[in-house]
Amino acid sequence: MIHAADGLIWPKFADYPHVGMCITTATAGWGQSQADYQRLNLAQHVGDDAVAVAHNRRRLLQRLPAVRAVQWLQQTHSTDVAEACGGAVTLPADASVTRQLGLACAVLTADCLPILLTDGEQVAAVHAGWRGLVNGILERSLAHFRDPGCVQACIGPGIGQSAFEIGPEVAERLGTRDETLLTPGKDGRWLADLAGIAKQRLLQLGVERVFNLALCTYSDERFYSYRRQARTGRLASLIWLSDSNL
């Protein structure tokens, strides 16, 4: 289940009504970013005006029901998973987990996949580009959950297969034998379905319910895309626990 309003996308796990999720868009009218950053850039490291980014983060927090703080990360395509600590500091990691009520785990993306996980008792937000998938970011994130079979996953907006051209060395490292997930491109290159590969990996790891929103950042101008435009902002994908149904 998913709906969009006020420049935000709200997926929902029907089995976990007390778990909130939100995905931002670049074009939300209440953001203060300008020019290449459109309206609602949430990243501090891309050259945008710091005052505008701080405003955008404050305004986003005001719109998140039952959220008291957001845990932001300093992402480096690592496989580091951090325990969210209240949002007061930016943690160096590419995923965060928490059992704290009202503390949102968040990742920033502009073609890489945001993957949101929960078993109803804990939540995690994962930044998964091809390097993270190859090196084990999903495995390390799921290790924080008691039983992967109880985990549900939501794959948010990322670059679509028609736009994600990779070389043969990357295709080999992705390790899928599914010919629908890797199709031949031009000049010996390949087109990779990054979201499909992530879903395949999650299912192999024991996650039984994986919801792919199938939103392409490259073709859908509501989203930031680094491949479409190198000077760009970042969207945020967030997940949190509440003490009541949302």
C-alpha cells in the first residue's frame, strides 16, 4: 500500500501498522533548495546551501507522524551498520537500525537503492548501491534481526534497468544468473536491474516479503538522479516505530 501527498511518498506494511515509512521527492514545494537542487535536497555534502538543507530537514521532521528525531548517516558505500543513537550526531555508516520509538532511520540516495526493513520490533534503513550489494550490506543489516523470515522489506526509488549500464566486471561481481536481471547492452556492456537483484538477494537471505516500489530515479524527474545530472541533491527514505498505529 502506498500513497503520495505534499511532495512525500508514504509506503505502508499492512502487517505492521505501527511502522511508519516516508520517501521524499526533489520537487516538494515547501523545500528551500534552488537551481540544480530543485526544492527538497536533504544532503549536506553535495554543495547545496547549508541553511536551505537545515530548513528542509526541519520541515521534513515536522511532517513525520510520531517522529522525534532522524538519524542521518555519513554514507561511503561501506557495509557498516550503526545503531541509531538519537539523531544528535551523523554516524559514519551505510545502514542504521533501532528499536527506539520515534527515532527514524534514514538513508540518502540519488540512484542507489534505499531499502527499508522491519520485523515489527526493530527497523533499519539501508543504502544499497551495487558495491554495497556485492560486499554484503544486506547480510550485515539482516544480522541485526532475530529472524529474517519475520522481516519485511521495501525497496524504494533507484535507477531502473534501462538506465543502469555497467561493465562486464561489475556484472560478474553482481553474481546473478537470472537473465532478466542482466541483459546485454551496447559494446559489451550490460543493463542491470539493481532492484531486482536486491530483491533476489533478500529472498535468498530468508526475507519472505519484499515490496519493490519500482520507481526509477533516472526517468522520473520527481527524484534526484546522479546519472541524469551529476550536480544534484539527494532524496531521503525513512522508517520508524510508533507506539500506536499510524
